[in-house]
Amino acid sequence: MNGDVWVIDPLEGDGVASRIRALGRPAGVIQLLDRHERDCASLAQRLGVPLHVVPRTIPSVPFRFLPVASSRWWREVALWWPDQRVLVCADGLGTIPYFRVGDELAGVHPFLRLRPPAALAGLGVQHLLVGHGEGVHGEGTAAAVDDALRHARRRIPRWFLQLPRLLRES
């Protein structure tokens, strides 16, 4: 992308702006979830770039945005970069135990399990980056994402059964 650097749902810390600039020319900051402001606005201002909050589109970029949730209480998009097969989700998918059921590598947010974000299925994801948990990488990533989405509703009872254990461990 001609050395452009896009920053997604950032947290500020010592040297973050310098590290971003070292990668190339900062182009913008993207906030994928309406209520996850994190340090998006302040970092966009420090970098002197636009802030895009839950964007539907940004012209002339190699990635696009897919709907995750759109309601009065929850607006979220995921970033899909098809050339690199990278999917970035703020809350729609996660890898911490609270999101997952059983041996899932990634899981659908519990509040989205009744109506999982269908736009995230069938992408052939190679790299899944999430706001809650470690990323998932490699050939099994697409199957893990599709499995989580396809069985989200069916696994709701199992999610509830594991909830007391998750609460004890947290």
C-alpha cells in the first residue's frame, strides 16, 4: 500500500507512535466497535491522521469492512483484507475462554451467538486477529472461524454450562 500504515483499535503506550511511523506513513486509525474507543482518537490526533469509527468503507484501500452488529446498542464491523487473508474483529469473534465453547480455537461473542455475523463465514481466513485473546494463524484458521459461526447457536447450552467454571477461574 505504498508504505501506508493503518492502525486498528490501538492502545497508547511508550513509543507506540514512533513504532508506527517507523513502519511507514500513518494513513488512519480505525475503530471497529462503537463502544471500544480505546486510544483511537488521541492516537489519530498525535499521528495527524483521520479517525474512522465503525466505517462502512474507506476509499482506495486493499481491505473492506464486513458487518458484525448493527443495532442501537452495538455497532461493529470487521476488517477483511482478502489479499493477505486477514480478518480483524473487535468483539464479534474472540479467543479467550469466555468466547469459546469446548475445544474451539475461536468463538462467537456470547451476545451474538443467537445471530452470529454471517458475513464472516466462508472467507478462507488465514490470520484471525481479535480484540479479546491471541490471534489464530495458519491453515486451520478458516475452519475454526467457520465452525464457530456455524455452531454458535447450537453450542449456547454448552457455553452456559461452562460459565460457572469460567467465573471461578477469573
